Amino acid sequence: MQTTRWSLILRARQRDAAGAEALGQLLAAYWQPVYVFFRRLGADADAAADLTQGLYADLLQRGDLATASPERGRFRAFLRTCARHWWANERERAAAQKRGGGVPPVPIDRGDVETWIGEHAVDGDDAAALFEQRWAQTVLDRAMWRLEQEELAAGRRDQFARLRMCLDGGPPPEPWAALAARLATTEGALRVAAHRLKERFRDCIASEVRETLPDDCAPGEELQELLVALQAKARGSSPRESR
């Protein structure tokens, strides 16, 4: 059974090698929203990377993950609050940024996310809004990766490569009849496959969201806030900060 994000959170609260490994997995999954949050608050690229690494090291060293209990709510809100507090604390300290602390550095590909920041600026330099938008994009990216792995395992590499652009409601890269002929299938079968792929993509998104929630919490509200963040991104405006 796939390890859920809450299982990782609970494991990361342990002060041992298993806890450090779990924390590393969490950072690898969700570093981008934290990074863009710090960038929007005014940190340059190097400082934002240091702050992101330092936040997770501090969470492990101080045992702050003990406050991230399933009973208290969503990991997204917990992480955003921790990032805000870390930023305030680091601004108050004149010392150098803390790094490491037994937590292996996580590879941070700043190139792609820096491009994203430039393309998705929000009104009023709202760091919380940018965090929400990047969180939403991270969920979509992870859901797409999950869907792609399923399609590759099923031997539908070529079909997926051509139908993935239809997942947002857009048209296929070429007329249905021509695409069906290219894939050695019928137009009707291909349309059905595209419909099923959209449904499975929605399931993958819900699964990604569910993994950041307590086990007994339905993903409906979180999915709605994800949609709000994506709509705000499309409009170029700032969504209302969620709880």
C-alpha cells in the first residue's frame, strides 16, 4: 500500500534516521510552494533555497512536526504557517541561515520554478496566494506523473503522449480520425479512451489531495480550494487565504 503523506509526517516526527528519511521525502514532494512563498516575500533565489532547506531542518530538530497531527487539519495549512513563522524568525535573527542539521539536502531545480514565478506573479506580492497557486500546481504535476506511470505500465505510451493535452478540455493534436488511424484504433474507441483518461486524472488529483488530509477527512473542501487557487492563477489575481 502506498505510504500516505500523513504516514510520512508521523514517521518524520521520530528523531532517528527513519524520521530524517521521511522528512526528506516530504521536502522532495512539497518544497516548491515553500520556495515560491519565500521568493514572493522578498528572498532571492539562493536565500529562498536556504530558507526552504533550513525550515525542514528546523522542523526535524525542534520536533515541530509533532504539532502536525491529523486531528488538527491539513498539511498544506500547517506547512504554510510554519513557513511564515520561519520567515519571521529568520528576519529577526541576524545570523546566517541554518542548513543541514542531519537532513540530507534535497535537490532543488530552481530553473523551472523560477520560470513559473515569473509567469505567475500575483497582485500585491501576495506570498500566501503564490504558495496556494504553487501548491495547486504541485498537486496537478504529481497527479499527472501518477497517471503517466499507470499509462506507461499499461503499454499506452503513444496514446497517452497524444491524449494528455486533452486533459484540460482542449482538442487533440490532430483530428480524431487521423489520430485514431495513427494509433491503429477507431475514432470511437479513441474518444472513449480520452474520456476515461480524464476521469482517471480527476481520480489521481483526488488521491494526491487525500494524502495531505487526515484519513477520516473528505477531500471535497480541499479540492474546492485547489480549484480556487487555479482559477485565481488563470485570472492573475490573489485568492483569499484559506485556513
